[in-house]
Amino acid sequence: MANLRTSMDASFYDLNIATPQTLTGYARSIPGEPVPVDGAYASKLMRMQQLSLLGIGFPLGIIPSYSPPLSSSQKESGSLALQSIWLKQPAENWWLGLVGQIRPLKLLSSIKAEALRGDSTFPRFTRVVKKLFDKSFYSVGLSSHLDLSESTSLLVNVEKDGQRKNRRTKAVLLHKLSNHDVTLEASWPELFVDRNGKYWDMPESISLDCLSLVSESGLRYRCGIHKNGGSVEPIGSVDGQSPPSLRPGICAKAAFSYEKSKDLWRKAETKEDLGLVKNEKGEFRNMAYDLRMKEPHVALSGIFGGTCEAWLSGSNIDGTNIKRSTFGTDLFGSLCFAMQHGKFRKSYGDLTRFDARFDVSSAAALVNGFTDTLKSSSVSPQLNLILQQQVAGPFVFRVNSKVALGSSSGIHIEDVIYSLNYSMRYLASGKVVAWYSPKRKEGMVEMRVFEF
């Protein structure tokens, strides 16, 4: 079912969007913007763990990704990148990994240019060898995950892109309580991506967040405080002004939500469905390729809630004289319809699934009507559509699309993500996902668990 909980999480600063632009595999969604398209969210597994597991099935343990250069000065860098985990040291309570990345197209084109260039100052072989050690071809990242106790863990990521001067450093301290998760996080700098697929670098980003687990009643709440340090900088050619929520200052925010789901029809799994199946490898239980999609059904679900934020410091007006509200409250809501045909057990024609989710990110903007203020703020209602179709066996083709309703340009498709998923039965609800975003011109391979 389309993810309802991002309706609230999109208001905060820690919603991860998958991207190959960083070695951690994600950038942050910008708070205050509409909920991103389903399928854009990054995996909950750490990237070093993904690469370690994915490397088993890829030649030489090398995983490809595709992304355009973020600045015009890097046009020669090439869009293809190859990632691999060079060092991994798993222990009982500690995980250490060294991730490396190379841009092969840029490397080959540079070597070819050096080989063809007529220059008698240095021997041609010397110039070619020197190019091999040019750091702009490579990126390296070190990740460490340490369990301090049964309920507390520390994650540290440091990465250096040879094309950029500064390195990225991130530290996350997670403490699990009986009914809450408390997270302290700091990044220097933090990469954000807006709804138009453009990237912004925040020099310093520090947050403390408390999130409740979903209760049986469907109630959920979270609160936190966030600091933006320094002035956000666009990466590459970015039109328009910087998002107000990324301006320097300290922001306190709280939110609550209530969610509920109802099956209109469901065909429950039976003992016959789990019967033994024989093949050349032996006998096995006829389990679904993904336990989250083992039963045909039609269902409705919904979520609604509210947010409250206050800027405790920082200027409310930037150089463009665009004012940022010091205090604000709002309501949000989503309604989802899901329909699945098939049990996802047979080799062909056993899964067709459709999800439609209607999102209202800002009730205040909707009540005020589609005025010029609404149109310019781009907070019109959204319709998220997901279509999944089994191709063969565990392979599923998926299309995620987001349609903007009532914006200044009328009803139009705002974003689309295509993906090919390979479900792994032995992981219950785990899959390898290869996705591509035409809007961002990016694509990568991820491993996701209990996400559909």
C-alpha cells in the first residue's frame, strides 16, 4: 500500500530521498514541500550493507549507478559510476565498511585525450599513468555502525568526492525506548533535493527528534528541533530562490497523525496455497515471493493530522525580501485506495497491483482557494499512482507517478519513477530495486527490506 506515514514525515528534515549523488545513497527532502512521489524514498538499509549484499549477485561485486553532473563545470565527468565495497569488518556489535566509486567514462575519455595529445614535455606513457591517479575520477566513503547497547547505536559516515573540495560528514545517534525512537543527527554539509529535482547544500544541519511508534489505535506523533547553519548553496544551475525552510535559524516543530485502514475484500491465505512444490532442486513451500503481497484484496486507508512550527532564531526575510513565517500551524491528510489481483506465487500472471493516494499537504492553502499565493507556493493537492505488474517469477515492473491537481499549469504529471524489482523469498519481504527517474536523470540499484 502506498506509504501514508510520509504525509507527516515530509514536514520534518529527515525524510531520505534515494540518489546516487552521495555514497550514503540519499539526500533529504525539503520540509514544507509536497510529499515526494512513492518510489523515491531511500532504503532503510545502510548503503554499505546494501553494497555488501548486492555484491554477491553482481560481477566482481561492482554495482552501477547513473547520474548527471551537478554543475556545468563537471560536464566531462560522465554519468556512469561504479560502486563497490572495498573493506568490510562486521563484528557482533560493530560494522565498518569502506565504499569506493569510480567514473569509468570520464577516466577513459581523459586517458584517450592524453594519448592523442601531442606534447613533448612529458612522455605520453607518463601522462597517461598520471591521469590514472587523478582524484577527480574517484570517490571514497567510510561508514561505521556501532551498537553502544541493546537500545543505542551510533552511525558515522565520512565521504570525499574527488570532484569537490569539501568532504561530507554525518553522525547519527539513535536511542530506542519502549514506545519512542529518539534521534540526534548532525551533518556537515547536508544535501537537500527539492520537488524540481534540484540540489542544495546546507553547510551545517543539526537535529534532535522524538518519534512515537504507531499504536494500535493508529495515533502517532513526533516533535523535534532543527538548526540550519550557514547559507544554503545551490548545486549547479538552480532557478528561483532558496526554499524558506532551508534558511539559517533554529526551528522547533511538532506533529500528530491518526491513520486507519479497512479491507473491503480480501482472500486470505490457505493451507493449499502453502502446499509443497517439486522441481529439479527438490521440494519447497509455495510461499509468496513477497509476504506483504501474498493475498488478493481491495482496501481503503487514510491518515490525517496537523503540524505546528516556530522559528526560534534566524532572519525571517532573506535578500529577496521574501518573508518566512515565524509561527505556523497546518493540517494535512491522505486517502489511499489499493487493489491487488493474484497471490504472487506463480511464475506468470499472478500479480497486478494498483494504488492511488490523494494527498493534501496543506489544508490552509486548500481552504484559501487556488489563488496566486497558492499557485506560487506549489502546495496544490497531489495524486500518487502506483502500478505493479509481475513480469516473470520474482520480477515485477513498477511505475510510480505523481499528478499535480489545480496548480498554475493545470492538471499534469509532476514526477515519474520507473523500477524493476526482484523479490527474494528467503528475505520474506526483501527485494533488489533498479530504478530510474527521468526528471532527475538518475538511476541506481538498491536493496530494500519490508518496503513495498
